[in-house]
Amino acid sequence: MKNYYVAKSRRVRSTPYTSRIENQGVTAYSVYNHMLLPAAFGSLEDSYHHLKEHVQIWDVAGERQVEIIGKDAAKLVQLMTCRDLSKSKIGRCYYCPIIDDKAGLINDPVVLKLREDRWWISVADSDVILFAKGLAIGKNFDVKIFEPNVDILAVQGPKSFRLMEKIFGTKTTEMKFFGFDYFEFEGVKHLIAKSGWSKQGGFEIYVENTKSGLALYDKLFELGKEFNVKPGCPNLIERIESALLSYGNDMDNNDNPFECGLDKFVHLDSNINFLGKEKLKEVRKKGINKKLMGVIIDTNEISVSKSINLTNDENLIIGELRSGGYSPHFKKVIGIAMLNKPYYEVSQKFKISINDEVFEGKVCDLPFI
Amino acid sequence: MKNYYVAKSRRVRSTPYTSRIENQGVTAYSVYNHMLLPAAFGSLEDSYHHLKEHVQIWDVAGERQVEIIGKDAAKLVQLMTCRDLSKSKIGRCYYCPIIDDKAGLINDPVVLKLREDRWWISVADSDVILFAKGLAIGKNFDVKIFEPNVDILAVQGPKSFRLMEKIFGTKTTEMKFFGFDYFEFEGVKHLIAKSGWSKQGGFEIYVENTKSGLALYDKLFELGKEFNVKPGCPNLIERIESALLSYGNDMDNNDNPFECGLDKFVHLDSNINFLGKEKLKEVRKKGINKKLMGVIIDTNEISVSKSINLTNDENLIIGELRSGGYSPHFKKVIGIAMLNKPYYEVSQKFKISINDEVFEGKVCDLPFI
């Protein structure tokens, strides 16, 4: 597969860490929320192994925040998600599918409750801020909505705990998963959450003070030497193995939360008010017509830049592959696919054509590991 | 400046033309509305000269459409823009700043009136569809909002007229600027507008039937041989010379239409109802504090990947450069900059540091040519 350069411009925003990661060997970018998101530091497979054994620092500033503050903040946040937030606690993160009135997914952010009347929506790649603004204006809600100056640094990998303890003490490791708190670094407070887009453990530092964040970035590399720290980024293979879904890749506005296996975040029987609730009740009653599943393919190379059809023995299209990569763990290509009814059963076999060659595969449960 | 690869995935959508332009030598991409937008076919300067002399075919499928259809469609479209559309006509395109309730720019699309109750918003790089959905839900408007399957092909350059005549007849060239109509190609109707993101003349073909669009793509190259047709893309230099503003580059949500020199599209004295109207009246009364202007810089190389400060003799920051490139016409770097009050006057001098070297420049009117 041929490579193409990314054209830089102000519209595709740099992050405070861009010059650092470019000195450290970033080789490819994606664009996420109109911002550069590092996509590779050389070999994807080397990064995969390193992430599973050591600790990496990620520039994930592209995970922008939508701040919603004011009297109606909680009402607006709840309106946008099918997850019941009525018992949510300050200092906790919540994975929340955001859907529209037709129950189509708009985003799948992590929502941080900062105060009863102040929330951050840490968004995947779509302009949730515009949806929130439109709703707030239309409903005449008493809120302020804006993108605060927050540029997340993720510290991921099994050695992230020891590294963070060296800087911030044991209070970091004592935090519960998806908890967050404020920690001081050289006199500046940083919001740090026990979270991140890998299943190898770690933290996300919500950097508001850029100067302090850059000093912290350098400190992480300095103190991280003994843990074999490296710069990194969300890893395609690791995140597929762990079934961390990617909005825009694995699911989009044409899919509803049930079709994406997000059932446990859909609270239809509570008395909360959210968009798409009636539509989702209908879906629950009638059943879904497609479902996101794992797939294993009998080959060891793939590059997915768009959906690839999956067919059965009768050459009928039974689904489409949406993400995929070679897994060193399975020694095969694994991926995430949307399978049509009734083909979304474990062990369902299919064929897939990759670069004009046909391979066999089978459906499996998520996550892989 | 070092180059980085673009990481492809389903989230960064390919277009129907992607495989063609890759065979034809595209070298760099930007990402626009979550879609690949070609950014270079080799030398920017060669493409610039070619565009000004011949004809180019552009894959600008990234200019996505937001279709708004239904009883309240016109009301919703008007609510989003400060341009008075009450006398708008079917079959015409309208450049319309879209602003929020604080008068901050959200997009600057071309709006096509297809019917009284059916509109396309041909958007720059932000998810206007989410803003429209939020507003429609909040206001309980009777509309359907979706992204139709439309992938624009632009035919740009002085020889575009003769090329289009060869395929569609003289009716194409007889259309007025920003008019549109339906034209048949091998039995399939295509909406074609006399428009495009260059000042060299041309058309935009709103391809809904992908199969026919691909055949048309090939036909344009076949019949275009005698006009020296080449694949191309919006050209940074040409568009700056022509002062075609780029949302996200030259302006963003922190700017209002007056600050961007879009005064003629702001209709405060009509009795139409749009968001941000009161705020804009306030701005008109108090005056603006910054303004987009042209700049000419005494150097012949620049690569703008983020805002670059402009300073005066007292080392005070008086503005920021937002786009720039070397103009073969002026034999200098030209650009678009946001200048603070009172420095947005023609001939205002400034200094700018590019790669640690300081250059002199001066402010000028837009457009350059």
C-alpha cells in the first residue's frame, strides 16, 4: 500500500506536544476533531509489544473537551445520552453513547462530572459541541458551552502506575478505574483520571496549564527511563484485541447502541429523559438487524481504509469489516465487523477479498482477549 | 519541513474517486469533514500555474452536503445564517456564514435552494449536520436532516468552460455564476453549479449516482486531453491570492462575520430571524477589535501549520498569520492574517519570525488580485 503525506495547516490543529513528538520520531498522523493525532512511531507491532510490557506517553490532545456549565448542564448532558446519569458522582468518568432522536450514534465520549453544574464531555471524532449548542439554543437551556483549553496526555502500559507514583505519589494508583482527582505538579494542579484508550492500564492527564503540561511531559520521559518509556499513540492492534470501539471506524450515525453491543449503557427503564428513547424501545421490542462482532481472518496482513464486504458461500453479502489488523497474539488478522442478521453468530464463516485475493474468516465474540 | 504520512482508516473516509486520484499521482491529503481531501499532486507551484491556464478535475467530495427537507426547512436554514434568504430563488447557490447565538462562525457553506422545502448546505470543515439536528430537535421543527450520498467533482480553470460544453452543451456556460441546473450524462441527471473554490472559473458537479459520476470522471479526462486536463485540488496559493477564505484556517468560532470582512452577508436590518442577530447588532454599534487582512512578507518560503504571531517595532503582538504561501505572481510570500485593532490598516508594517529568522511584512487589502 502506497503512503501519502498529510498536508498541515492551521485548520488541522497542532497540539502543544506536536514539536516534541516530531523530534521523538512520529511517522504518521490521523486527524481527530480537526487536530493532529499521532498514528505511528515506526512499526505498529513494535509499539504493540512495547505498550503491553512497558509504559508509553501519548499525545491525545485530539480528544477535545466540550465543557457544559450552568443551571441546566446536567439536564443537557442527560438529554444527549441513553446512559442514566441520575446517580452519577463528582470525580467519576462515565462512558456515554451520545445518540440523536433517531437513536443513531453521534459520539461515544467519556463524560466527566466536575460539579453538579459543570461537565466535560471528552469526545471521539465528531463535533459534539455543535450538537450541544444546537440543543441548548433550541431548548433555551441556561448553560454555557465551549471547548476549554485542555490537551490530554495519556500514560499507558503496565509500568504507567510506577511512573505516575514517582511523580504524584501512591494516591494515583489508589484511585479507582474511571475515577479522577486533582494532582499537583510543580505548583500547578492537573486533573488526572485513571482511564485511557488501551486495556494495559494507565492514566489520562487533562492538561489545562500548557506550560506546566510541557514540563510534565518532559518529566515523564526523564523519570520514565528506568521503565523503558517511549512515545506512543492508541494502537490499532491492541485496541481491536481489547474491543475498544472507535467511533467513525466501527460505528457511526447509521448504527444504534444495541447494534454496537452497548446494551449495558442503554437505560430504557429509568424515568430519565433522553433523545431517541422511544426509538430504542422500539428497537428493543423488534430486535436488531445487524450487530458488531469480532472476526478472525486466515491471513497475516490487512490495511483497512474503508468497509470491506464479507460474503458467505452463496456470495451473499453478510456484513462488512470496519477495522482490522494483524494480531501477533493470534498470529492472524483480527477485526471488528458489522454482521447482518442472522449472520452475527459466533463461528459463522465468511469470505473476504483483500487486494484481489480471497481469504476465509469466522465471526467471534468481543473482546478477543 | 519534515513530512509525515496520513494514517488511513474507515473513520477518515475515502471518496469514490480516491483510487483514481491515487493512480493519477496524488501525493498529500488533508482531512475535511472526516474525509480525505487531496492536497497536492506533486508541486504546488506547478499546479498553480496549470490551474490558471488550463483545466483541472478536483475530488472535493469532502465538501459534504447537509440536506434539510420538510415544512420548516427554510426556517431552519435561515435561523442558522445571518444572510437574508427570504428572497432566495430555487436553482441558486448562496454563500452563507453560519453563526451561533454568540455570533461566532460555525461554518461558511454554500447553500443550494433545491425547492422551497428542500435545501443542501455544502459545508466547510465542521459538523453542521449536528448543529442543525440539535436546533431542529430543540425547536421541534418539522424537518428531516441527513447527509445525502453526494460526492462533488469540481472542474476548474479557464478551459473548464470548453470542456464542459463538449460534454453537456452550451447550456452549462450560459448558466449564471452561482446558478445551478440539472444536466444529463449518459442517461443520468447530475446537478451542476457554476461555482468552485478557485477564481479561475468552473463548475461543481454534485454527483449522486456514483457509477455515473465515475464514468463522467473518466470522460472528463478523455475529452479534456486537448485542453491539457490534469487532476488537481484547491490550491493554497491561488485561493489566498483570490481571498477565498478557509474555515478553520482563516477564521473559526472565535471570530464573527464582521471581523472576517463578510459584512455584505450580514443582514441586520431585515426582519428575518437568525441566531446571533442581537450580538451582531452590538458588534456593529461598538465596532470590531480585530480584522482579517491580507499580508505580504519579504521572503519566498513559508509553511503555515499554526498561527504565527505578527509583531510591531515595539515587539508588541499586533496580529497572527493564519494562512500563507509563496506567490509566483508577487514573487513573495502572501497570506491571510487576523490583525488586532488599530493595526488592521493597509500598509501597517510588522515583523514575523519564520524558522527562527525574522522577516518584514506589511498589511494589505483582500483580495490580492
